Amino acid sequence: MSKFFRAAFRRMQGLMLLTLLMFSIGVTVVFPQQVKGASPTIAQSANAQLLLQQGIQSYQAQQLADAVKVWLQAAAIFAQQGDNLKLALVWSNLSSVYQDLGQWSAAEVAIAKSLNFLQNPPASSDLQTYREIQAKALNTQGSLQLAQGKLAQALATWKQTSATYAQAGDKLGMIGSFLNQAKALQALGLSRQAETTLQQINHLLQLESDPQLQATGLLRLGNALRRISKLTQSRQVLTASLQVAEQSSTKASVLLELGNTERALSNQAFTFGKQEQAIQHAQQASQFYQQASELGLQIQPQLNLLSLWVETGQSVAAAKLWTQIQQSITNLPPSRTAIYARLNLAQSLTCLRPDIDKETTFCIKRPQQQLPTQNQVAQTPTWRDIAQILAVAVQQAESLQDRRAKSYALGQLGGLYELTKQWSEAQHLTEQALLIAQEIQAGEIEYRWEWQLGRLLKKQGDNKRAIASYIAAVDTLKSVRRDLFTINPDVQLSFRDQVEPVYRELVDLLLSNQENGQANQENLRKAIAYTDSLQLAELENYLGCNLGQIVSLNQNPNQASRQAAFIYPIILKDRLEVIFQLPGQPIGNYSSLIPQTVVEKTLEQLKTALLGRNAGKIRENSQQIYRWLLEPLEPHLQKSKEVQTLVFVLDGNLRNIPMSVLYDSKANEYLIEKKYALAVLPNAQLFDLRPRSQQLKVLGAGINTALEVENRYFAAINATEELQQIQQITSSKILMNAQFTKANLQENFNSGGFSAVHLATHGNFSSDPEQTFILAYGELLRANDLENLLTSSQKRTSSPIELFVLSACQTAAGDNRATLGLAGLAVRSGARSTLATLWQVSDDSTVKLMQQFYKELSQPGMSKAMALHRAGQVLMKERKYQNPYYWAGYVLVGNWL
């Protein structure tokens, strides 16, 4: 939650900066004493100008209700005077503040009025002002359209905005509208176009001669890059901004955002298990925050620094800082800024307390680096002190009539009561916060309080209402997922803490709500549906786009094959649940009461044993996983004679383990030795599950020489023999070494009508999209490159890529979520199936397996899963390749037919 409220605070700051630019049109403020004795018309005009400026000042102070009040008064006077330009400006400003307040209908009416007053251009003497106001009104309209989910309309509006800013000669306005276009493109799933737009902006800014404009533009660009998780690029751009920043206020803002980017890099490194890098980035973030504070930006850098120290366990430093922050906040006048600052402080203080529940999802804590002394612990605020901070925030939100801020404050206060186990009070406050969020249609807040209410109802034993509340939270998440995963970087980076638990806790509740010791069919169907939704949400989070904008989410795997069993293992805190669905049978489930920590440790030990080729340890760990995962399913499979393929929808660290290596100790055989073909399905909705066409035409490409690309060294592999074997079996064309380039791939895709692509080259799968790539000759092809190559060819030829084979790839070492890279690549490629290796297997065994795979696949009626299954069986029978290291690393993702 701390990240969530920090995100809200920074979002508010960003809106302030954008809107302040929108208001700055050079209006001269005329004060009353300047018009003493003037005519009523002049005095009235001066009063309207003063009201306009007062509204701007109220907005700058985040006193939103006051801004609305005075701008409405100004609008009435400008209407009497027939001043359409000023009316257009005021109504555009009002639309912005209504959006901020969540009053969407009022925002629509206001921007419509603004644009209506701009229908007729004025005389040439006022044309410059007209264009400036028109551009700002269009910018406001685009923001409203984006918030309403009208993505294509927002993009079109912002393109018009850029042209209008260009006519007005407003370079900074143009930059802002281009950045908005990139945001809309990202939300539409057009991440490559979004990135290209941002690169173009960077090029323009590098040529800019005005240092202040360059610094401000680079600051915004750096923030936009962080928004789409281009963190290294964000750091580079913000560093460049810092080098040219001259005014102290600009420099302080750049330092603050550099700290935010370093913090995001720290979170990313920590997620990947790179502890030393995480610490270095966190230390750098800390230094930037302190410098920003020294230059005058005090509250936000200090709040960020406090929460960073709490999160990284630096309790001693945090204990010294919080009292200073509290005094600064006390001196702030009532405003949304002050409210959010209080919420941020209260959250950090909650997580600083030594008696905080370690299992709570509210506080993200890494291992402590410093232990507080007894005196410092005594200085930590009591629960009552923290509640008082939140109560003041509620009071200020009420006095300012700021319903969004009030929802935040009430909900966080309810969360505090939850932590102190005052269930009734917590529920009452949460319901109040939820009602406000629903009324202002703030889904990004609403799902938080629905989730919180579900937890509270569960703790009070009301499972039926708890399930309903959790389902509401998940449904709300679906509606705002675009914003959470592609627009708000802080929520994106904390997906595992802020979004994933909602789904898991719901599935836990559905499976725990049993009748006669069994979950009912309806609950099991819902559990499968929400497990699929979690997989989809995680992939969207990883890819940074809304997959619904890219693929048709309407597949039904049960209708795709009557010969497949679907297996959904779900890792929960206290157990491993397995839901299964066999042809023509009711959905079933079973569980093993094994703590999550034990499951994950066993999986990690198995992965280590596989890479170390330790046959004894492989069997020891894989037989344990088989007992949990598949042994209870055996009787059901024996009854079902139809099942030929086991399709796994894997959860968490299970994705890092090939299912073929699971060992049945009773039968003394690995799963690959049984009769079932195996496949992995990241999400059923993302793949075309129709049977493949029988004709196979392969485009092969490979590299058999050592290369150094982007400061990485890649050893030579035996790609020549592998591709020659494929050429002998199938109709194919081969690109070797210097022929294997992005341009040549594109040319062949567009003209060849290939149904399969086989790449015998190095590759890497990582939970960092930037580190997921395929090696071409002299260049790295990343997910976006492959997506553009494959999808463009399919659009040109109307012929789907049936199979995408990556035969020498590997998952990133030490990265527990690396297989997200494989799943993401499989989805983004647009291919119906992807066959890849989880680790780089020896050249000789790969040649043999691929040769047998294509032989099997060439037989009529042979499915891809069964072809791989039989090829693996042939390979493991050779004495040289009996160790699972040689045959287990190959996995089929997607359409198994």
C-alpha cells in the first residue's frame, strides 16, 4: 500500500505540472487598486481576470473546490462580456479540475463548452492566443478520453493537439502532447510505436538550444520512459536533464525523479534476486532524494526517502527522519498535497512499527540492515498517533470537499483498524471509502477497498460476502487494468504485492468454501476463471500492454480438444491446490498441506539439480513434486481413456520446471515415459487452439560462430547440422550467419508463406523484458522486434505461424520469474505454438531431438505435443542422454494440437 499512496501523490504532482502549463497563457492580473474609479465594464473585466488568477492559485494549492467556485464566477462575467477566448480557457480549466475530482459528467460538459467557444477563429491580432487556448483545450479533451478508455480518440485528439501547439510555436506544449501520444499508444498495445515516439522526442530535445526548455522536456521524457518500464533509458535521459538544468527548482525536480527511477531499478533488481544491485540503486535513490530536499523540494523527497528506508530495513535512519517530516506537514495549509503527504507518512510509520504483522501485504519489507535501539523503538508513534494523522487527513478532505482524497484517507484509516483487529470499525470506514470511490468512478481506488472489505469479512467469518467482495475487486481490476499496468509505473512495479494477492486470496476463499469436504462445481469453475485471469494480468503486467488490444480473448480450451486434461496447480501460502478438468467429467480438485516456502524451496532445489546434472537429487526432488501435483490425479486419468495430452496452466515457480521430469517413484518412471504428451498454456485465451494444417514449410536461421554483440559474448553452437537435418525432412529455407538478420527475416516472412520458424541461436528469457532476446547476426532481436516481424508477415500473407522454435535459449540465471519472458515471447510472436528450451542443452542432443521431432511432426494427424513427447522418449533411451538435463529442457507453449 505504501507504493500505492506514493503513486497517487506523484500522479497528483504530475497533473499539477501539466495543468499549470495549460493555464500559463500570459494573462495579466489586474488588482482592484489598479482600477479605482474605472468604468463598471473595466472593473468587471478586471474582477474576472482576478478570479481567473485566484482559481489558478487555488488549483496550484490543490484546493480544488475553491478553484471550481471562483472559475465559475469568472465564467459568468466573461459570458456577460462575450469574451469567448477567456470562456474557452476557463471551461477547459474546469474540465481539468472536474477530472481531478472524479466528476466525469461535469468534465465532459465543461470541455464541450470550451471547444464550442473555439469554433470560430478570431481576428489575426488574437490568433496566437486562440491557438494556445485551443491546444490546451484539446490536451484536456485527450486526457478525459484516455481516462474514459477511449484510447483511439485520445490518440487522435493529441495528434491534433501537437499540430495546434506547433502553429502556436509552443515547443514545450508539443513535447507534452507527443508524450501523451506515446502514453495512448502504449495503452493501445502499440508499445513499439510508443517507444519510437519517445525516441523521436529525445532526438528533438538533444538539438534544442534553450537549456531550460531542454531540461524540462528531458525531465518529462525521463518520467514517460519510467512509466513504460524503460528504466535504464529513463535514468540516461534524466541524467542528461540534470546536466543542463540551471534553475534550482528544475534541478530539484530532476533529482527527485532520478531518485524515483533509481528506486524502480532497485525494486526490479530485488525482484530478479540481484540483491547487491538492488542495494546500490536504493543507495543512489537515497542520495538523489536528499539532494532534492536540500534544494527546496522538501516534503515529497523526504517522504520518498522515509518509505525507502523503511522498505530496506534502515530503521535507525527512518526513526530520525519521520519527526522532521511530521513537523513540515503540520505547517502545510489544507490541500490535497497536505492530505496525501499525511497518508504517505502514516503508511511509512505503520510499516516502521516493530509489531507490524509480517504477513500483511501492506508493507513491503526487505531484510533489515539496521536494528533500532530500544530508545528508537520507543520513539515510534503509537497506533493512536498514526490514527490521528489519518483523522486529520479525513477532516481536511472533508473541508476541501475533495472526495477522492477523502476516499483514500477513510480507506487507509480502515486499513489501520484492520491491522489493530478492530474489525467492526475497520469495516465501517472501508465501506464509506468504497462508496465514495464508486460514486466518483475511481476504479484504481475502488478495487483497493473492495479487496480490504473482502479481507475484513473473511476475518469475521462471513465467507459468502467476502467472496462477493473479492469478485468485485477482481472485476474492477479488469476494468482499470490498462491504467494500472501501462500508465501507472508504481503499481506496475509492485504487481506481486498490490495486484496478484487479490486473485490468490479469492481462489483460496473459493476452494476453502466447501460443502461435504468438497468445493462445489460453481466455485471450481470460478477458481479456474480467476486463475486464468491472474495469468493474463501477470502477462499484461510483464509486457506493459493491454493484450485485449492485440489478440482476441475468446478461446475456450475445453472445446479445442476432447483428448486433453487441463491441470491448474495453484501455490497458496499454506498449501498447494490442484484443480483439474478431464473430458466429459466434473471439475475436481485436491490439495497438499505444504507451506509455500517448502514448495518453492523444493522447486529451486530441483532446478539446481537439473542444471548440475545430479541425477540423484533430480529424482529426490521431482518425486516429491509428483506426489503433490499428480499422484492424486492418477485414478482419474486411468478412468479416462480419452486423455492423450496433459495441458498445464502453471503457477509461480512451477513455470521454471519442465513437467516431463516429474518422477513417479511407484512406477519407477518419469512423466515423459508415460503415454501422455505434455504442453504448457500460459492462458487459454491468448492462443489460437484450432488444429494445425498438415503442410509444414519451415524458415530456419542459425549462427554457428562465436559473436560479441552489445558487450555480450556468445559461444559458437552447432547450428549447421541441426538446420541441415530439418532441411532434409521438411520443405524449408535456411539463413546462416550473416544471412540471419532482421531485414532478411522480414523479407522472407513477407514472401515465403512459411508456417514454421526455427531459430538455432542463443537466446535469453528474463522477467525483465529488455533482457529477453534472440541473437541474430550482429544484433539482438527483442520481443518487440519478433512481434513486428511475425505479425506483419501474417497480416501480409493471411497465413498463421503454426510453430516458433527456439532451440538454444535459456532462462536467466537466478531469475525466478524468467519464464514470463518465454510466455511473453510466445504471446507477442503471434505464433500458435512456441517450442523452446529452459536451459541451453548440448548441441548433439539438440540435433537428435529436433531431427526426431520433425520426423514425428511430418506424420499425418500427429500433434505438436505428441511429436515432442515421442522425440524426448527416443532421446532418453540413448545411454549418453539418459540424464534429464539432456531431454527435459524442451517445453511446448501454446497450441498443442
